[in-house]
Amino acid sequence: MKKLSSFILFLSILLSIFPIGNNLVYAEEFKLNAKGAILIDAESGQVLFEQNAHEPWYPASVTKIMTMALALEAVDKGKVSLNDIIRPSENACSYGGSQVWLDPRDEFTLEEMLIAIAVGSANDASVAVAEFISGTEENFVKMMNNKAKEIGATNTNFVNSHGLHDDNHYTTPADMAKIARYALSYPKLLELTSIKHYKFRDEPKELILHNTNKLLWRYPGTDGLKTGTTSKALRNLVSTVQKDNLRLIGVVMGVEQTGGHFSESIKLYNWGFALFKYEQLFSEGQIVTTTKVSKGKTQEVPLVAAKKIGTIVKKDNGEIKIEPIIKVPSYIPAPIKKGDKVGLVEILANGKLVNTIDLLAGDSVEKASFLNIFDRTFRNIFCY
């Protein structure tokens, strides 16, 4: 009888998981010991589980995910380089809490400063990077809030770049998941936040940083992002795990128990990976289709997937029809540069749009000369 009751309970949990629009799939019976939490598919942003996910909470040092992402965006746009030297201001050096004891006489590269933030959660390095990117931390905070609104994190307000407590510095688990997803669009972020140990300096005293995200050791597939802890925020963790081609982003906030932000995140990922899988149709870089080229040296160009093409599905969903809808122009005018966006693939699951992936030109195509066009026309007319 006891086994039967357990089975019925387990079955009821499974049956309570259902899609709502394109956003939410969750089980009400599954609860975490946290003020708020959320689990999303990193690729599509689809919400798999949420618990008070839209309630405001203090982020503490998970704030630094946005700080690092904006720095990497500046690198991506060519505004700064990872090799640029940062000389920290006296203001930056004055910040306590988690720090790397910066001195105005120090010289570190932007990459080294980002490692100090990612691994050591250094408040002084966060301010130094903010000032380097925007001139002042105040200007950088404006960038943070503008970016938050841009990506749909509309219940977030930042007042600093590091996360030291301020009553007006807040976010939500749902917003932090969006910020993490934006941050993961820069692959360097995973490289930084997956570093377990790092020697930051040799002199005047050796300083070795140890990553505060213990999930890197405890849960296979974890490769980012960031912890955050203060007396008011309690314990927060924004993390990401990839298994069997499925990447999830988990957020737990306001955990009281020591180490609970790790144990609750493990529960969250165990739940997610037990119930969901990834159905892949094309791998990143794989040719999906071809299209014609007008006035080009070649008359056709292959189109490749910008990212893997597929979708997350429930394991217990039975037969589900995954259909790619390819949308490309009939002709593309030359010249074409390899990597140009020229179309897209819409992924339908049982007729519902669940994801959209860009198609890129697989080759470059130069514009045809007059002789090329004349020769082609001649061959079309006289060659059979």
C-alpha cells in the first residue's frame, strides 16, 4: 500500500507538469527551500519551473554577472580589449568585503580583473572594471539598468556594480535567469566562471582565489555562473549545467541554510534533467539548406545553422512532432560574406513555435564580373 501511494504521488507530479503557452512548465508539488527560484532552458528561455520567481529580492554578488557581461559586450564590440591594462582608482581600491586588495599602483589586464570578479567575487575589481568601461561607476550602473530593460528584466534595479547591500538594489529570480542567459551569449563568461582556482598575484603576498560556486565540484556538467551572499540577501546562486546537449540555467535566491543554495540547486537540476531532454535536428555549423545567388561567381550558397537546431521536450510526452520551418529568400545578391545572416529556421513542436535559429552563409561569394555573367549566359543558351 505504501509503495502504491508513493507511485500515485510520483504520477501526480508528472501529470501536473504541462506547457502553458511558450513559457511555463512546472509542478506545483515540487518545492525548494528558497525565497524564490526558477529553472529555464538556456537556448530558448522556456521556463520549466518557477517558485516566487517574480518576487523582488536582493541579488548580492550575483549582480556581478551583469558587470562581467557588459564588460565582455564591450570587448565584443571592439571598444576595449581583454589585454587592456587597468590601473584602479583610489575609489575602487577602497571597497571592502570580498576583494583582491587592489592598490592604485597596481596594473592588471581587463581579463585578470574579470577573473578576480568571477572567481574571487572581488568588489574592488568590479568597481575598477565599471570605471574602466564607463568612466564612473554611476555611468556603468546606468548601462546595467538599460541592459536589464533591453533584455526584459523589468523588475530589476541596480545601484552598484558589485552587489553590496542597498535597499534599492534588487532583482527577481526570473530577471536573473534572463540576465544569465544574456551573459551566456558571450562564451568567455563560461570560461571565466568555470575557473576553480586562480593565482591572482605573487607579491607582496601570494593571493590564490578559490571559486565560491561549489556546484563546480559537486554537480557534473556545471560550468558557471555566480554565488551571492549577504546578511539580508541570504544565499543566492545563479548557475548553469549542461548534460546530453541540454543546457539549463537555475536560480535560487534567499536560502537560509548554510550551503543550501548548492543543495537546493542540485534538487532543481535533478528534477529538470529527470523530466526533460533535448531533441536535436541539426548541429551548429551543419548545412541545413542552400539558396540561389544572383550575380555571384557561384550560383548557389550553402546555409548553415548558427547554433544547434532543436528543442527541449518532456521525456514523458509520448510522440511529439518536431518540425523545422526554413525561411530563406529565393535569391541572395552577391557579394556574400561567410557568416552573414541570410535566413532562419523556426522550430515547431506539435505545431507550436518554440525556438528560432539563424541561418548563416556557409561560404563567401564574390560578385561576378561581366565576363563571368557573359560566359554563364552563353553556356545556358548554347550548351545542352
